[in-house]
Amino acid sequence: MPDTEAEDLLRRLAPRVLGAVVRRYGHFDTAEDAVQEALLAAAVQWPRDGTPDNPRGWLITVASRRLTDLLRSQQARQRREDTVARWTLPGQWLAPAADSPAAESDDTLILLFLCCHPSLSPASQIALTLRAVGGLTTAEIARAFLVPEATMTRRISRAKQRISDSGIPFGMPPGPERSKRLGAVSRVLYLIFNEGYASTSGPALQRHELSAEAIRLARMTRRLLPDDSEVTGLLALMLLTDARQAARTGPDGGLIPMAEQDRSRWNAGYIAEGVALITDALPRGPTGPYQLQAAIAAIHDEAPAAEATDWPQIMALYELLLRISDTPVVRLNHAVAVAMVHGARPALALLAELEADDRIAGDHRLHAVRAHLLEMAGDLVAARDSYQAAARRTTSFPQQRYLHARAARLADA
């Protein structure tokens, strides 16, 4: 198997293996260390020796052996037999033998709810799940939270330790508790999807394995909670957004904005499924932010051409969204819709209000939208400066190239 194929397989299997090992052993923090060592061993051996017939079982076995070694080493250092009881969850010991067959159940969703335990702060819930379930590196999560990597490392370590110390059994929480955690679970899936659809850094605009994993987990969550309209709305939003991924980049990997995309390359199956889901969810209510965003995405996807987009309806939906989720990003998107309906100047006035908001004032998206609106207004010099400012603020190489190219085009105009 080529190295890239092995890497893709390992990324898909990592959260499932971690869930299985935590279920068997009940040591969240130590289990993750053991799984990481198993993944490293696979990355070295599989390209050389071939992928095993049951790669998930292979990883679980190797991780189990390593975990047993780690636990025994900890016991030796502690020199107290009762330490084992504090390391394990109620009713568990050192777990089954490392060579026992691995269960075929997928524990990823249980792991997802475990990471969203109420003893953790919302920020820690999201960070831990992005690390354990989404497979993001600590550096990527730190950028998403706008904090130093060392700070995020400590936050994730504390979260893992708190989970280990909580003594809760590894399993799906009961109904009332599950409902409490669902908001954090949905937010986590939303962030994982966004990182896959529009990577915050690196050479590629998209990381398909992350967006695909978020969609898979959203489908699992909806199967568990089919009557929750926001869970349905979240899945619809992911499908309707991901439907465009094939048309978002050119042959060189460069970014293609939605207005210039070849819509024949959009995923018609995803669009049909997403439209059906949001059409089913909206009448059932209560209407939440994921449903409204999905409705906006559906309007974009159903337009046969960019100029046929129903911008007045999109603007109205953003105004509804602002009533229940008044965030800087929603305000930014609302300003774009206002520009498409009423022109650039009213939208620029809305952006001026956002400049005082520290949550987005330094974000490249604010500068990129301002550049686009200034270009619409005919102020090409200011637009070029804003494109360059946006390029300086993004760590995504494709976005940097696109923004620099826009600025260069205006310089030649």
C-alpha cells in the first residue's frame, strides 16, 4: 500500500481504535498514548510489509499490548497494589488479554460523547474531541482557538486527566445526560467539518478525510436522535456544503470562489439528500442555527448559476440567524448578502461595526470581505491593500495565493 493510502487509512481508523481501547481498558489518557504508538508502528510497517487483513484489529492488539506495558510500568513505579484500582473504571481490571479478538462495534460516537463530558469546559470539550476523534494536531486546534500551542497542550492534557479521574463508565450516556451534551457534540462536529472543508493552514485548501469523518459522525448522531431537528439540520448543512468540494479547487490546487465554480461538478446526490433533510427538519422545529445555515446552503446549491442566486431570501435568513446566533462570522456573511442585494456601500458600513470586535478584527476573512466589497464599490487601491492584508493573516497557502493573485490583478488594472 502506498504511504499516502496507509496514512489515510490510519487517520480514519484512529478514533475507532481509541474508542475500542478505552472501552476495554478504561484509561483515556494512557490509551491515547498507546494508540499513538500503534499508529506510528503501522505507519512504519504497513508500507513495507503490507496492510494486515484486519487493520483495525491489528491496531487494537498492538495498542492493547503497549497499554498493558504502560500500566505495569506505572504500577511498578507506584509500588502499591491498590493504585490499579484508582487507574481503572468501576468493575474493570487490567482489561482482557491483549491478544483477545477485537470487537467489531464502532465506539467512535461513544468516544465523542465521552469527550463532551459536563465536567469539562466547552472549550476543553471541543479541543479534546478535535484531538481524539477528529484527528487534528494540537497545533491546528491551537490556531482554531487562537492560543499558543503550549497552552492548548496543557488544556488537552488536563481534559484527558479529568476524564480519567471522573470514573464514569465507557458507554452512551442516558437520555437526559445525552441531551445536555448534544450541543457540544454538534459544535465539535461542525468545527471538524469546517477544518476539513476549509483548512486553517497548510498546503491544501481541503482535508477531505476530516469533512468525511464529520459527515459520518453526524449520520451516526442522527440515527441515534432522528427526531432532533438541529441534528438533522447539521447533517444537511454538511452535505449541502460538501457537495461543492470538487469544484472549489483548480488543477493546481488553487481556490475557486463559488461564483466561478463549474456547478456541473457539484455532488447532485448530496444536494438532493441535504435539501430533503432540511425540508423535513424546518417544519418540525424549534428552528436553530444549523437549520438556518442549511437553508442558506440549499439556496446556493439549487441556483443553476451564480447570478440566479436568491440573495434577498439569503439576506432574510441571515437576519433570522442573527436573532438566535449573533456571532461575528454570521454578521460578516450577512454583510455579504446585504452587498448582493443593496450594494457595497451599506455592507461596508456593517463591516465598520465589526472592526471593533476583537473576536474577528484580526481575522483574514474580515479583510477579504472588505477587499471584495471595496472592489465592488470601485475603490481598487483600497481593495488591493485589503487583499494583501487578508493574505498576511491567513496560514492557508491556497488562500494566500488566491488573495495575492486578486491584489496583483487590481494592481495591473
